[in-house]
Amino acid sequence: MQAEGPRLPIEDFLELDAPIVDVRSPGEYQQGHIPGAHNLPLFTDAERAAVGTTYKQEGRQSAVQLGLELVGPKLATMAAALQAIAAPGRDGLGIHCWRGGMRSASVAWLAGTLELPVVLLEGGYKRFRHWVLAEMEKPRHLLVLGGRTGTGKTDLLLELQRRGAAVVDLEGIANHRGSSFGGLGLPPQPSNEHYENLLAIALRQCTSDGPLWLEAESAQVGRCRIPAGLWAQMGQAPAIEIQRPMAERVERLVAVYGALGQQPLREATERIARRLGPQRTALALGAIDQSDWAEACRQMLDYYDRCYDHDLGRRSQPPRRQFDLTGLNEADAAALLLKEASGEA
């Protein structure tokens, strides 16, 4: 029986075929965590604050004593949780706390008493965060996909991914489509910190020799900000632009947003009323009240098209190629891009 498992650097820890157990408090975990990690907190948020206050006011020994008093009654429940998380035939359990200190060591000891193999993350979640930020600075072979609202960029990227291309869905990871309407019908957005964590893992998983496809975005996707290092590379990367006629764009937008109902669409429209202007806002709201989703989309596309053209003009270089996808479904469009755009990056 071992009191504590080996400590691995972050690169090796992420290679483990093992469930990851994050023993930090629920609030720490909610702010950001290693994607896929189970939260098995040694302390609640209030207990963690109490231990920290005791450490500052009375010293380490008193803080440790308080910690033992708080954890003691939980040991049986935590032991059962560790056994439930452990997966037979895998590399035991990967355990970490904030800095790889007493919290993770304590839970590792408990796992050891249950004869569960344990591996600790050297430096804890703090080391993982350093790794995440470094990942955003790595030079990458990017190809940016642009196109006006409603051209189906995200659906096309997902089809490219199904066909083996390296793709990171910046909007899908953010749970947001990137406009005032972008969060409608989607789960809550992750914190900005956790968005970076999710992006780093997604980038790590892109091992294709070809270009990494990303959608052209503003610096923020809803409340989630694209990390500066990656954002700078996107601005310099070659880009291609897809085009569809207005009728197809409206049809696609109605399919996405039409089922959401009047009230969410009214509220999203009112949030951009100053940018739409009084006339277009009134026309859009009137169309929404009549459930005329197509007319509401047409009124707002004028504004979003101007935003897109403005952002396009700020790129260091214009798109190298433009593809007219009129009448093409995602499968045919993806085949076209893979065939003709493979040399663009």
C-alpha cells in the first residue's frame, strides 16, 4: 500500500488513461478545471475560506487541525466516491488540487488505503493553467473560414471535421454563436478561464498534418474572450470566404432561431436597438410580433453584414479565395473546400 502516488508533469498527466479527480472546492472547480475532471472537494467553499483564515491568523498547525476536523466526518463518503470514480483496467486515478499540496496528498492517502493506484499532478491545477496559456502562444498552421452571418460556417466546419480535417469550433466550445442572438437555446457559457482550458485541450487533440480550421470571429464569442496569442495568429493566418445568396442565409437562420419564440428574439433585438437604428428595430420587432421570422432576419442581416465587412477590412490581408456555395449542402461544400482550398494555408 502506498501513501502517495508518483507525481507527473502536466504533459504526462494529460496522457494518462485515468479518471481525473479535482479535490479543490466547488467554487474553484466552477471557475475552471481540467476538462473531464470529476470534482470531489475536500472542503466546501466556506470550509476552504475558514482554513485559509485560520492559517493567516493562527498559523499552519491550527489550520491543519481545523482541516482534519472538517474532513474526518467525510472520509467514508469520499472513499465510496473514489471507488465509484475509479475505472477497472485503467491507470488508476489522477488526483490534483491547486498547487499539488496537502489536499491532493490527503486524498491520495485515502485512495491508497483502498488500494486504488494514484498519480498526482506535479504543481497541481496551477501548473495546468501555465500549460494552457503556453498552448495559446504556440505557432500553428491555421486556415480561417470567413463568411457573412447565415452562410453556415459552423455546420461546414463540423462537416470538415467529420471528414478528418483538424477543426476547433470556437463557438461550440463557448456555447455561443457570436452575436446578440448567439446564446439563445444554448447552455450557459463557461467562465473565460474554463473557455481557455477547453480550447487548449481541443488544440492539443488536433494532430492532423493539414491546416487547423477555425471560424473567423471577433475577439469575444459572447462573454468568452479568444486568448490573445491565438487571436493574433488568426489575424495573420490565410483566410477563405464562403458565400451564399440572401434567401439561403435567411432560410438557415430561420431554421436555427425560428423555433425559439417571440420573447427571446424580442429581447435580443432590443439589446442591439441602438446599432440597428430606430427604423430597422421597429421593422424587426414588428416582424417578430407577427412571427415573420424571415423578415426579422432580413432586417437584422443588414447590420450584421456591415459588421462583417468592417471586421474583414481590418484583416492584414483579404481572403485569398472566395467560394460560392449556392445550392450546396454541407457534404458537397466540404468536399469542394477540401479539394480546392488545401493549398491555401
